[in-house]
Amino acid sequence: MATVVSHQLIGSIASHSPSNSKHSLFPTDSFNVPIKFRQNRFKLEATASQTPVLDPLLSPSKTTTLSKKKSNEASLILIRHGESLWNEKNLFTGCVDVPLTEKGVAEAIQAGKRISTIPVDLIFTSSLIRAQMTAMLAMTQHRCKKVPIILHDESEKAQTWSHVFSEETRKQSIPVVAAWQLNERMYGELQGLNKEETAERYGTQQVHEWRRSYHIPPPKGESLEMCAERAVAYFEDNIQPELALGNNVLIAAHGNSLRSIIMYLDKLTSQEVTSLELSTGLPLLYIFKDRKFMRRGSPVGPTEAGVYAYTKRLAQYRQKLDETLN
Ligand SMILES: O=C(O)[C@H](O)COP(=O)(O)O
């Protein structure tokens, strides 16, 4: 499959101001978890202005609060999951919950190396195992050495039983929020069918429209437009407010849920998005600053600063990692 991105996108730094969100920002706690996701769990009383922000680089004993000054800048990393067992077999997968292949595991680890010096405070994945494996494997490579922990809010008991009782341990953790809204588009009656055989049966043009058009859904499945309705809404309601608070976010999701989010971030038209292709396991970096998203391409690795423009904040973060870990 082609590497990321259509000709319209290469070399351009697309940006836009998101429309005024009707949703208020919600505060985070010292675990940096949006209160929204765990309000029953910790019974927090903080407000956004009081929220302590922990320096991710300081050891627990040196941890300090930087509460007063919020950053107006945050990193956003998008990763499509690594190769799955059905990608390998060339089957339409959609919402079928298929794990990674060995190659997919390697891709996720490689993606982790590429983002290993970019700060991550909060992780969002879909509810599907291939995205969750990708996020977890990628984070094994991160130089902050924090532990990603999936938040379970499916029941009060699940919340209570997964409570962490050490503040110090929480500080060394990164919350992971799994959301079905970030799942792959539901591929309807194509799920489980071979892509090549389907093209032979229904015609290349028809199958291309099902796979890449914005408006046309596959039989009994979701069009990209329908997928965008839930994925972009989730992004606006739950992820963008975190970025606005200065929290750095990693999203591990899927070809089409991420295409719909990139369409939103880069303000692509429904025509332009048809030529947007995402490779498995390839991280994409955006900077959210002054209410705008700026595409920064795909980080190649911790030592290749010239490949994409580090912002001052990212450069400082990387320098601190060097000082702390070397
Ligand atoms: O669901 C699938 O089959 C793939 O993850 C994405 O498929 P596509 O490239 O056909 O959209």
C-alpha cells in the first residue's frame, strides 16, 4: 500500500482553526487523566486553573507542579495500527477484532522508536485489539519509560478494582482511553471477504468507491462520512480539549477512522480525501498551537531532528530526556 498521503498534502503544512467548540474543556487530575473519563474513580475536585501539571521528566521525588502556566502548544501523534492478520490475508476487516501479525508487531515497535522523544501524556485507542497492541508496543520504546495503563470504565467495579493507590506510581503512568468511536469503519457485508476477489466480482471501480469515496457506503456498512460522524465528533469532544490544555496525545486507530480525522485536521475536501492512503504503523505528527493544527510529517527517529521541524517545546523535551537518561 502506498505511503501516507496524497499529492495535495505532500510538503504542505495545512492548518485551520477549529470551529468554536460547544464543549467546555474538562480538567485533568495529577494522573493527567481527563476527569470526564474517571470522575467516579477519583472524586476529583480540581478545576482547570488549579490542575497540577506534572513535569514528565522529573523523577517522582523531584516532581513539581507547573499549574499556573499552561502551554498553548501540544503534540498530536496519529498511528494507524501495524499489519493485522487480515491485512496480511487481504481481507476486509472493518470492526472485526483481529490481532497484529509478527510484521505488525515489528511495525508498532518501529513506530515507537520514531516517536520515542515526542512527549505523550495521554493515549487514545480504538476498542479493537490491533490498535491497542500498536499503542502498547510503541510505548515500550518511549524514552520517558512511563507505563501505559488502560482505563476501564465499563462498570463501577471495573473502575474501583483497577484503582492505583500510589501517587508516585500514577505519576509514572500514562492513561490509555479506549473508545469504540475510533474503531475502523464498519465494512458491512464486505467484512471477511478477500479484497481482490471482491474487485473481480463487483468491478474495480465499484470496490474503489466503497473503499475510498467519502459518501458511498459499502453494502450495509459505513461510508467514510458516517465513520467521520462518530470519529471526528469524538475527537472534537474528547481529544481536542486535552490538546487545548497542553496535554500531548497519541492516537492509535485505523486507516479510515484516521483518514476522517486527518480530513478534519487538514481541512481536506471530500474529493481530496479519496486519495489519502495511510500505511500501517506509520506515525504522523501534528502540533496544536494557537487553536490550529500544523502537520509536521512523520518523525523518522530520535536523532533526525532535521527531518521535521521540532518546535522549541519539543526540542526542550528531547534535550531533557537526553540529560535525564544519558
Ligand atoms: O478494514 C480494513 O479492511 C482495513 O483496515 C482498511 O481497509 P481499506 O484500505 O479497504 O479501507
